[in-house]
Amino acid sequence: MNFFDSKNRTALLETMAETTYDLVIIGGGATGAGTALDAISRGMSVCLVDKQDFAAGTSSRSTKLIHGGLRYLKQLEIALVREVGRERAIVHRLAPHLVVSEKMLLPLIEGGTYGRFATSLGLMVYDVLAGVERPDQRIMLSKEKTIEYEPLIRTDILEGSGLYAEYRTDDARLTIEVLKTAAKMGAHCINYVEVKDFIYEPKKGKVAGVKCQELIAGQPLEIRARQVVSAAGPWVDELRQQNKSLEGKRLHLTKGVHIVLPHERFPVKQSIYFDMPDGRMVFAIPRGKTTYLGTTDTDYHGKKETPLTNLEDVEYLLNGANLIFPGLKLAVADVKSSWAGLRPLIHEDGKSASELSRKDEIFVSDTKLISIAGGKLTGYRKMAERVVDRVAKRLKKKFELEFGPVKTDKIDLVGAETLANAEAVEVYLRQVEEKLIPAGFSTLDASYLVHNYGEQTDTILDHLFAKEDHSPLELIRSELWFGFTHEMVISPMDFFSRRTGRLYFDIDSVREYMDPILEDFRSHFGWDEARYQQDRGYVEQALEQASEFPPST
Ligand code: FAD
């Protein structure tokens, strides 16, 4: 049965209640998703629950780069840079439509973070650690060449630049495709199911499952497991507290904000990583009709489900951009959308937000709850491998169950089964353009679909072209149909934010299509008026939070 079809939710919940799994995972962000795919592909029976939508935590709120983390080189985190640097090429191979090569320009500014020699050396070390192949290795550019690459850049303090290779992605889509791949192999994954407590073995007191609340129909649910892993990101310590094992190292949450401007107001030609006046560095990344800018890094103690962008965050980013791109005179009124995310970092006494390590950490409690936190989106596969190695070891010792080694480096993600590399994606994109352009759509529409859905675009277009009307409204309704039937879309924000990225990168389309999309939800799920009004309120609130910036209190 296709359990990612939202109509099969009841059947999935019933199956989960009846099964004892080898592994239950709490959290459907990148870390939990990677863990589910790793475990199911080694032969474990797997269940994953998330209390929100999949990727609704940090994994839809990052800078959306699959990167080696150049700045961690400065902090001498060599092992981290090597691991995530090498992972970039693997994740690109597994989903070449979704993890796209992107050149990054690093301007050298008088009095900036790095001089020419240090930058050249640093980028060379970065290439070596990440195993970057020759055509993609860094090049150093003169001042004149840099201006050719990016004419908007301030010239009076410019000394040149470095140009190096990174990858761009969509964090939420990557997470969802990893989950769908795990589900296709037999993992049972579900959103809107919250773990409230643990089940313990009667005699030895070890964790033997989770006590949950299903949040849509409001039913309690118990799921039994030989092993439970918490990949709950910023919420990891709450679950350790519930497990009475919160001791020693703890999380330190920092907030990172990104703002989105129309590309015509911030028309950079490629991604740029530039200095801020306080010595931090931020990215400006063009995407579709927009350019986004981020991030901030400030300590956070508020509600974890809804970190918000405030005016100070926006002004900080705009001031920095206006120093390097003075001709643009960017203002708060130019900002169309934004998002804020929480980094679940591991606390270190005396270190500021920016200085904290991005390494991941595994905690094992006396009751054998395994928790994993920290790390990077880019490293999700290696984090999963480390945690599943531990699970396999315990299942062997305690239950004499044998599982094979990791194989996720060879499992293409759903949407990329026949897309072997970037060239194949280009060929497929041309085919999609040939179908869409005669129907009145643009190359941008084709590119959006292919980079979001890969070869699943065919399924969406088959649905569209089976109708008489091929308007933009019918295309978005076909995307929604795909979301209902293949991607476990339950609420309008699952669709507008995590499945399509429209809330951030095409916010006007959310305003334009909200009414017919909500009507489709009403008829698909048989919503009554109260449910309709409630979800309409959530969409209106999300629009407001993304585009209005109150001062911090
Ligand atoms: P999350 O994505 O937060 O997932 C945890 C999940 O657990 C959530 O969905 C939550 O709902 C669920 N959950 C919590 N409690 C419960 C419960 N009781 N029951 C059920 N479910 C529960 N990394 C990169 O590689 N590249 C970048 O460009 C990058 N940029 C970043 C920029 C910012 C501003 C931030 C904040 C982070 C960035 N990162 C980046 C880091 C990366 O985003 C994170 O490391 C990664 O997304 C963490 O994923 P996770 O699965 O551990 O946590």
C-alpha cells in the first residue's frame, strides 16, 4: 500500500499500532529521514513519527546549501569539513535535480576576514579535503575579473575574489524525498504524531517504544520497538528530559534568519559569500524570481515551533548587503518573505553562538534511548550511518539480529531513479519544456518543476494534461493532487511551505491561489467549516509572519 497517499493514513496508523519495529525514530527532519532510509536499507523494520509536518523543524529553515562549510576551516574543524565536503558529491549523485552545482564568489575586501593569500590557500585546502575534481577547483580572480563576474559589487574596497564550488538544494524537498525513498523500501513514516512519553520494559526498564498522540484525529497511539532513536533536532533535550536522562552535554539553540527579495531588486549573477561589518559572513543566493540573503546567528530561548524574523534581523542583513552592494539601496520594504530556523548546537561553556561547533553528537541514556543532534543537513547520511551502526550493534547483542553495512551511498532518491547526473537532468528539463511551453508556461515553470520533483514531474503533467484547462491554476492544483497522493500533504502549509517552497520563493502565488487550494483541501478531506476556517487562519498567519517584521521585544 502507498502510505504516502494521505487517504491511507488510518490504515498506516492501524499498522503502526499492531507492529513491533526494530527501530522507531522520533523526528522527520533530515537526520531522522536519513536514519530511516539507512535502517530500512540494512533490513531493519522501521517506523518514523513527526509531531509537525516532515521537515517543519530546522530542515526547512536552513541556507539550503549542500556545502563543506568553508568557515569551519577557520575554526580548524578539519574532520567536519572533510566529511561534509565529500558528502556533497555523493548527495549530488543521489539526487542531481535537487542538489545542483553552484559556483560561489568570495570577494576580497580591504580589511576583510581573509587576505588574498589566506583565501587562496584556504580554498585550496577546502578543495583537497572535499576531493573536488580539477575543473571545479577554486580559481582566484583579479579585481577587474571580479567586477565582470559581479558588476553590482562595491569597487573602492574590492581587491579581487575567489570562485569555488558548492551545491544548492531545497532542504525540505531533500528530506521528503529521503523519507519517500525509505517508505518505498517499506519504512512506515507519518507526520502529525507526537511522542509524549516512552514505553519501558517491565523488568529492566529499557525503552521499548513510544506513547504518542495523533494530532489530526486526536487519538492516542502506542508504538512498540526494540530500539528508539530520537532525531528531534532542537527538541532533543525535551525528550531526554522526559526520559530522565538530561545530564552532561546539552543543546544550545541559535536562531538564523534568511530574507527573500525580488531578483530584480537584488540582481546578483551568482551566489556570493561576503563579509559583514561584525566579522561574520553571509550568503546571497539567487533562486528563481528571487535572491535570498542570510543568515543571522543569535542565541534563542523562545518557542521552538515558531522562531520568527524580527526587524533587527532584517536590518542587520540589509545593512551588510548595502555595504557591499551600495548601489542597490535595499530597504525593509523590498523584503518579500523570510524564514527563521534554530540550530540545535551542542553547548560549550564560554563560546558565542557563531563559535559553537557544528559537529553532531550521539547520547545514549541508561535506558538505551539513543539521541542524535547537531551536525549539518549536508552530513545527514553520515550522521544516519553512525547512529544506525549503534542500533545494529545493540540489536545484535540484545536480540541476536544481524544487519548488513551501510548502503545509502548507492540508493538513488525518489525522483532521480533515471537521472544519473546533471547532464541527464538538463536533457529531461528540455523534454519538460517541450511539453509546457506550447501550453503557455515559461522555462522558469519547467525549471521549478524539474528541480522540485525530478522525474515525478511527468506524473504531475500527466494529471494536468488529462484536464481540458491547462492554466497556471490547474498546474498548481495538479501539484496539490500529487502532494495528496504521493507526499502525505495534510495541511495547506505542508503544501505551500515544505512541498513547493512557494511561501518563501513565490509568496504572491500563495496569496493568489489560496482560495481554490483551500477548497481542494475541503473537498479532498471533507473538512467542515470550522476546520476550513482554522487552516485558512494558519495560512494567513504564515503569510504575515513571513513578510511582516515586528521589533524584538
Ligand atoms: P529538525 O529538522 O529540526 O527535525 C527534528 C524533527 O523532530 C522536527 O521536525 C520536529 O517536529 C520533530 N520532533 C520534535 N519533537 C518531537 C516529538 N516529541 N515527537 C515527534 N516528533 C518530534 N546545514 C547545511 O548542511 N547547509 C546549510 O546551508 C545549513 N544552513 C543552516 C542555516 C540555518 C539558519 C540553520 C538553523 C541551520 C542550517 N544548517 C545547514 C543545519 C541544518 O539545517 C540542520 O543541521 C538540520 O536541518 C537538522 O536536522 P534535524 O533532522 O536534526 O532536525
